[in-house]
Amino acid sequence: MRPIAFALLMLAPLAVAAQAPPACSRAREGQLSCMTGKMCECRFERGGSMTGRPDRFTWDCGVMRPNCPPDPTIAPGQDAPPVGIWLQPRPGRQ
């Protein structure tokens, strides 16, 4: 196999994992999407001269947004059994 073809085959899964977020538009306003661990919401945002941006629909993934729920296919870890420490008494001391 040629090195270039091999490299393309190895990078194919990375391209799938690094997908662009869905487009935020009037049709998707109010929908939620889990992006980078945050539950982002598609919403309309007013522009203005201070931000230098026009009115637009955008994903709100700010710090006040909640985290995404845990993946139900991943089982939680087992709790470790309690550890007790027993100190052996020294002879001559009580």
C-alpha cells in the first residue's frame, strides 16, 4: 500500500470525529446540541455597533449553559470498598 493512501485511511476517523456543528438558523431556533461538553442552544442574537456584528442566529455555549448529560452507554465506575486501618498495639503501652 502506498504511504499516501495509508495516511488517508488513518486520518479518515479523525475527519468524522471533528464534524462542524449543525447550522444555527431560524428553523433550528430553540434546539439544543451538545458541543464540547456544553448543552448549547440555537438562538437569535442582536448585533450592534459595540460588538461590530450584525443580527444573526448563533449557538449559545456560554459559561452559564449546563453541561451535557452523561452518556447512558457508559457504565458508572464501581465504588471502591472502604479501607480500614488497624494499628497493632505496641507492647508495654496501653
